[in-house]
Amino acid sequence: MKRLLVIGIGAGDPDHLTLQAVKAIAATDVFFLLDKGEEKHDLVRLRHQLIEEHARRPYRIVEARDPERDRTTSAYTEAVEDWRDRRATLYQQMIDEALADEQTGAFLVWGDPGVYDSTLAVLERLPDYKIEVIPGISAIAALTARHRTSLTRVARPVHLTTGRRLAEEGVTADDMVIMLDARCAFDGLDDYDIYWGAYLGTPDEILVAGPVAEVGERIKELRAQARASKGWIMDTYLLRRR
């Protein structure tokens, strides 16, 4: 049987790698990497760095171009499912061609595989393999650590959602974690504090915290500048009603 590891590598800092992840990388024969284009080459570069530092030779690295996803359609769910199907086909081809029986292959996942990532959902579409998941430091954990605050408050729930859903539905809890908010849907939520971070754990990390009424415009400016400069942005924030 072919063994597949889904390894969480943290939010961007090479030191986020856990001892369990280090051992998993060392046990891998073939690493599968997806190239998302020149703009996001930093994401591939970090993976190469971690493999070089922790893998045991001989090993192989197999790279392929990530299928494009239609980001213009209003049928968001259907577009995501189609993209996952095409990813699954690509994964199957890579595994069939590069991984022999009894060997171990690995996917290095940004953050934590169980938090806002599609790798596990894609692998579910493939025939049975022995799949193991190694958790990692998520962007949420990195965010709260960098802002020196806790994710939860006593006897209060936390809602994890996306910028798109916040824009469409409005606030749904006193404490909310928002992932990837291109719309800056926090705008106008003046009774909330915001703890915002982009490129968490990397040399390009940006952090802003304070009442939305006071720092919201600054976050929008920084986000637009960073997006224009790098060509991509990954940001996360915690909204907390005062």
C-alpha cells in the first residue's frame, strides 16, 4: 500500500515546524508540490527549504502546476468543487507516476491541514491510501500569539468564517475569526476590536490591532499596498465585540 502524509508546516515561519512534522518529512520518499505561479513562488520556496533541511536522501520532489479556479463566477460552491475534482485528477496522476508500493509520499500543507485547507477534501476523492495527518500551527494560532491575546473568552463561542460570508451575512457572534477577506468586510463594525495579520510568520508579516473605527482604514490601505506589491496576500483576523 502507498502511504500518504499530509504535513502541516505552520503559517510561514520555518520554526513553526513541529517535531512530529520533522520526523514525518524525514520518513518521506516523494514530496508532491503544487506551483501556483511566479507570484506565489514564496510558498513553494519555503517548502523546498524545509525539505532540504529535514528530509533524508534519497528523496524525490514532484511538482505540477495547480489547476486554475474560476474566481469570477457567482456559483462559488460549484467552482470550488470543480477545482477540487481537477486537483484530485492531478494528484492521482502524480502519485501513480512517482510513488511505488510501500513508499511514503507527502503533501506539505500551509498552516494546519484541518483548518481552511482543501488537501484532505481532495484526497478523499482518490482511491484508498493509508493517509496520515500531521497537525501544524495554523494562521489562527499564529495570529493570537503575535497579538498576545486568546482566541476564546469565558463561556463565549467563536465563529470561524470567511470574508465573503461576513460580507453577505454580517456578524454572527461576539468573537469571530475571519479568513481571507478581500472585501474588508469589517468596515463599519465600529463596536468591534480587530486583531489583523497578513503573511503571518514570514519576513513580510504585517500586524494591526485596535478598534475598527480607528484602525480599519489603515488595514485597508496596508492590505491594498501589500497585495499590489507581492501580487497575493493571505490575511486572518479576529473580531471581538467590546
